[in-house]
Amino acid sequence: MARTKREVVTEFRCSEILQSARRVFAEKGFAEATVDEIAEAAGMAKGTIYLYFRSKSEIYLAALKEDMTRLHEETARRMQAARSLKESIRAFIDTRIEYADQHRDFCTIYHSEITNVLCNPAHVPADLKELYERQYQLLKGLLDRGIARGEIRGSRSDLMASAIYDVTRGLIARRLLGSAASPSKADGDAIFDMVWKGMGVR
């Protein structure tokens, strides 16, 4: 079904706003960023912003949700295209590192929000919790199948999934801070080698 002109304009405007908002939030953090700064970065009047989003919080959550959904979909696509458990785990790690390198503003916000989730889980919106859980379950489901086929020793897929998730997130945080000077492939190789050899995979 063809979209109306209004729908196309709304999508374009929202995309412009969210792209600008990522830059402002990444630079200043949620608390210090203002709608005025987002409007200036987008080249729009503040009133125009409010035609599409009701508040700074709504802009922030929309930007997070959009990129988290894209990251999840790209990770799932590459894991499903892999031919083995080994390749699937590598795809999970590589996709996240590469996405972080290509979308640094989002990843700065994302890692800040992860800290918020850990410190204030009761205050995280349900739809964001669902997106976090979908990413975790994607990896856990893969490990469950590996355990069932006898490709992985042990039975704690939840702990293994958390370990892979967290060590990858830690590496991305170091890259965002400029503490890791290695190319993304070299870092991916190191993380994968540690996971594959150290997590009981045969």
C-alpha cells in the first residue's frame, strides 16, 4: 500500500530529528541535553520538534529503540546466515563491534543506558527491557541448541550468554573511550578466541 505524502514527510522529519538528537545526547548526556539544542542541530524550530515528539524523553527513547531494533535485526540476520555454532557466535560478536564503530553516537547513548538499566532496573520502560531481552535470548537460544547437540559442555546457557554479551559490551565501551587501538577485526578475533576456548566449547 502506497504511503501518503504526509506519512513520507513525517518519516523524513522524525529521522532528521532522531539523527540530530543522537549527536546531542552522545555529546551532553540525557540530563544536560535540551530540546532547544536538538532543534538547533536539526535546523528546525523548537515548535516543529514538538509536532513529532511530546518531550525530550520521548525523543531519547525513540532514538534508542530505532537503533536497538536495527542492531537486533542485523545480528539475527547474520547469525541465521552462519553455517555453524562457531560462526554464529562469531557473527554475534562481530556484528556488535562493527555496528558500534559505524554508529558511535548511538552506542555512546546505548552504553549509558545499559548502566541505567543495571542501576535502576525498575525505571526502565517496558519496551526497552523487551529489546534488551530479545538480544540476550537470541544468544541464549543459540547456546541452548549447542548444548542439546553436545557441541558445548555444561548446562548454564544463561551464564554463558551473559558472559559473551558482557565481554563484547566491555570491549565496545573501551573502543568508544579510545582505550582500544586495535582494528575491529583484531579485537573481534581476540574476544572470539577467548570465548571459544574458555567457555567450554568442544
